[in-house]
Amino acid sequence: MNLISYKILVVEDSDDLRENIVSLLELNDYQVIFAENGYDGLQLAIQQMPDLIIADRMMPVMEGTQMLQEIRNNSVTSNIPLIFLTAKSSTSDIRDGMNYGADDYLTKPFEAPELLKAVKTRLEKKSKTDEKFEKVYKNISQSIPHELRTPLVSLQGFSNIIIDEIETIDRETIKDMMIMIKNASIRLHRTIEKFILFTEAELMLKDKKNYSSLSSGLTHIDKTTFEILIADKIKSTETNHTFNINVKDCQVKIWNEHFKVIFNEIIDNAIKFSYPNKPIEIYSKDDKSSYILVIKNYGRGMSEDEIKNSAPFIQHNRSYYEQQGNGLGLAITQRIADFYDVKLEIHSEKDSCLEVVLLFRKAEQLNTYTKFSEQNFLSN
């Protein structure tokens, strides 16, 4: 018996098969709604928001593939998993169905246990994904007030002082306050940008099919790549850290802008949590299938528990540091890495150093890549 009552939409034009599927699902404690063609199925999907759709591929009025395209293109229904039922059993037909965005594919005729297993698998996967994102958005909702309140208080406070006491404040004091207002507005802008970036990364990870074109992106990286990024970072942060770069050339499977995001977020954290004047090391390792990038900083590091519990908005002890941050960097990095199947590891020695290790998939083709250029990065 299902502890959670899932709602399943069955879209099938064969009366006998539709009735059999509905009866089977209801006997297994699922809520079932049904339609006889793709058009009616699409309307029910939008209106009822089922947890899963089981649909025939060949139907009157609107075929299953067209219905699925409409479902995937609708932001309300785009994440609903769908199982195709079809009499077409060739590999090309199955691949074609999956390319439309189907999550599973059952060939007619099929046995009841086969259908129930596919249903259970898809619902369990959806449940885990929903739990994950519910936790993430709970963290966001709890953190937004604090992360936005701090710079807003500074903006309002200094603005009110200037307005109320403009006649008695000297020019130097006003100038200092204006600098503080500027810094608070920059921090507020960066915080909002990070929330937007985090949300985009969540959507990419949750809805990989609609972002599939990004996953084919290739980026050529070499020493110049990192020199350009570091020059931009030194300019924007005025850091006093030195950067030791020792990397090999390689082409990896990630869109260049997302590589830039990952690298910048990790470098931001390396700068924030490094002891003053300590170097930050960037070096690569190589094996047959992976390009291994290591970014190492010398500071307080993280304990095993801190690494294990790293999540959005978890802030670690900052007693050694004055820099402020909202803890989103690692969360953004992890989600983009997950989208591209980039493995991310954190190794640390407490009160000594911290290494972030990224394992990128190498690209097989070397003729179609997006190469970093000084114009691309320094203009941003």
C-alpha cells in the first residue's frame, strides 16, 4: 500500500487497455485520471498537475509525441515525468521517444509487474527530487530576509543620517557615508545576482531535458584562461593574494560561461577564507578520461562535519576573517557541476588548507570549441 497517494494521468485511446491500466493502478492505491487522446491529456495535465503521466505514443487528435512537446514547453508541467507506451520496439523508435523528453518507454504488450515497476521507479525518483528542492527552497526562504536585510539597513541608515543632518555634517563625513552606501548597494546587487544564478542552476538541474543543448558545450582551457580570470578577479576584489598557476591545456565538456561561474565561485571562497598574503594554487592533473583541476588555498580549512554539511547558506566560523558572504558559492558550483557530470570533491586539513577538486569530462572532438578570450572576460 502506498503511504503517499500519487496522482497518475493515463492517456490511451484504446478503451480496453486504458481501463485495464486504470484498474491496475487503482488496485495499487494510486489516484488515476484519464483521457482518450493527446489533446485532452494535455488539458488534464495542465489542470490537474499529476505526479506521473502514462501515455500512448500513437493517438488521434494529438499524438503522444506532440502532447509531450507541449508538456515540456509549458513551465507548469515541464517537470512531470512521462512513460510512453508504444507498439514500436526498434532501437531508433525508442531513442526517438526519449529524445522528445520521455522518461521511460514500455513496448506493447507488457506485463502488469513491468508497468508497476516503471511507475514505482519514476515516482520514487520524482519524490527524491521534490524533497531535495523543497529543502533547498526552504533554505532560500529562511535566508533571504537576513541576506538582503543587512545591506538594506546600511543603505537606509546612512541615507537617513545624511537627509536628517545634512546641515551639520561636514563634507568628509558625507563622503565616507556615500562610500558606505555604495559598498552596501554593491553587496545587495551581488546577493541578488547570486540568488538568480542559484535559481537558474536549480532549474537546469531539475529540468535537464529543456537545457540539453548546454550539456554539449565544449570549452578549451589553458594557462591563459586562468590568467585572464585571475586578472579580472584581482581587479574586482583588490586582493593581495598571489596566484600560482600550473595547468595543462585541455578541452572539457562544459559551456564556457558555466566554467567561468564555477571557477569564479571557488576562487571567491578561496580568497575569503585564505590567511592574508598566502598564495592560492591552481594546478591540473591528467588521466585518460578526466581533466582534474585543483584549487588550493591556505587558511582555517573545514572540518569533516563542515564539509559533510556544506549546503546553501551554511556559514562557517569567520573569526579569522572580515569578509562577508552568503554561502551560495559552493551550492551554485555543486549544481552546475552536477548538470555537466563534473565531480566535485573537497579535501581539507583543519587550520591549514583546503582543496577543491573538479573532475571534468574530456571532449573527444578538438575542432569545435569555445575558446576564452580577453575580450570575453574583461568586458563582463
